[in-house]
Amino acid sequence: TSTAVGSVLYQLALHQDKQENLYKEVASILPKGDMQIDRKHLDSLKYVKACIRETL
């Protein structure tokens, strides 16, 4: 929901070290350029998933 997304963004704004961890994970796993994102990329985003679960 929009409330959950807002909560994640708020917490990341408060904890910029966590925001940096998320950025590094996404930048290292997701493909560059015009390549498509597939299931294996999404499955590899462990820290992103943990942040979402913590918020929900």
C-alpha cells in the first residue's frame, strides 16, 4: 500500500547508511543499460526484501 511505501521511504531518509546499503545492492545486482530484469535478479535482492518485510 501507499502507507507502507511511505514508511519505507521515511525510514530510509532517517537512516541514510541503510539507504546506501540498498543502493549498493541494487547497483551491483541489477543489469546495466537496456538489459531486462528477470526473476534471478529480483531473487538476489536480499537486503531490499528484508527492508520491505521489516516495514510490513
